[in-house]
Amino acid sequence: MKRYWVLLLLAAGAGWAQEEATRQLWNTEFLQKRPPGKTPARPKVTYKPLGDGAKAAVADPGAGVMLGVTLWRLRPEKSHETGARLLVLLPNGDKRAEVPERVDAGTPLKPGDEVRLTVEVPYRGYMYVVDREQYSDGSVSDPYLIYPNWQTRPGDNVVAPGRLLEIPDRRDEVKTFTIVPKRKDQSAELLSILVTPEPLPNLKIGKEALALDKAQYAEWEKNWGVKGDKFELESGSGTAWTDKESKAGEGAATLTQDDPLPQTLIRVHSKPGNAILLDVPLQIKH
């Protein structure tokens, strides 16, 4: 009987250790890639794995790369509230200060919600974002390249540790995605993040979103498409945009190990330097 209880305790201890290791993936696989900060003792930050794939990922540490994605939902500022703001263009041409707040990646969005996305990739490359509509039967609309666009300066789509890229770009006149389903059976706005080691050639970017050749995009998916294991920041949802995140998003600062981490870490099985194409669906609740 004593041996039985010892085995149980050992099993429980092993399970706890694996769970704790899973929650600390950020410590070695993402945070340490950023430039050092000035705070000697940072508060403890933990992520919870989403799904069995994320829980199993800890058994193979270092196999793959981490991307950081934060979904922001905007709300009007409150009276006497301080902190970072975003000026949003209203339909009548006026502008209103709104506060971006973090939401979990799988949060269903309602028609009329205004959202933004920030992405951090802890190795050097070039980022592109493709937008499609996804429908309840699994089908998708035609692909359109929405980032970079004609206002993006050369080199602005470069990713690197601590560099934060915003979708839509801060220089865009319309700085948010407004959830407006075009069909009753639309289940998600499907954003696909493409990171390549070198710039993509022959992209004729203009003032409108660039319609991509469907055969070419299918080839990208075949060659570069990856799946990701997701980890969600505990107690992060509802946290407001910080001044440092605002400055980093417009290219005026670099995030360090002292600064807030992404709301969602996505681990993909690929090596730094390989091109990857990762789908990030924004779920829609009708």
C-alpha cells in the first residue's frame, strides 16, 4: 500500500511538473528573445495551454518557433481615464479616442465590434497578412493581401524580437477591423500571417487590398502552411493597451523583457528562417 501511494505521489508530481513547465514555455522560447530590460525581478507570467496539442508540446521543448499575437477590442474611453488611446475615424468623419483592450484569441466577436491585431515574431523575417472570409461549411472567400499596403514604408514589414507590427497599420485612415459579416453563414474573418526569410517579389501593391491569384495562394499554403499550438496569457484578457505597446506599434520603441507579453503565443513546428503561413481566425457570433 505504501508503495502504491508513493507511485501516486510521483505521478502527481510529474504531472504538476509538466503542467508547470507548459505554463513557463514563455520563459525560454519567447521572452528571452527580447532585448533585456532594466527590472531585476519581473512579476511571474504564466500561460495556459489550449488543447491537447499545446499540452503535449512541452514534451518536445525547443522544437519549433513561437509567434506572439494579441487581439484588441476597442471601447470608448471612460471619464478621467488615463493611458494609451487610439484615434478612430467615425462614419461622419469625426474622430473619437478609444481604448484597445486585450481579448482571448478564441473570443467570439459580435457584429459592430472594432478590433485590431498586433504580431511579434522573435526572429528576423518579413511579414504579410492575407484576409479571407470563412463560412460555416468550411469554405473561404478569395484571398486579399491587406498588409503591407501602399502606405507601408519599405522595411516596415520586417519582424524581429521586440518589434511590434499592427494590423491595420497605424497610418491607415481606417485603423480597425469592424466586424460586419457579408453573409449570414460567415463564421469568421480569417487572417493568415505569412512570415518569409526574404521579401516576396512581384507584389504590385496599390491603394486597394491586393487580390492574390488563387492558384498562387494555394501553392503558398501547400509549401508553407503550418498549424500552431496555442497558449493564452492568464489574467490578460481585459487589460488595456499600454503606452509602451502604443509606441512600439508605431515603430517608436522596442519591447523589452520588462514589457507586457502577447496575449496568445502560438508555437509552430518550423525552424527560424523557414517561411510559415499560419491562419488566425477571428470568430464571429451572430
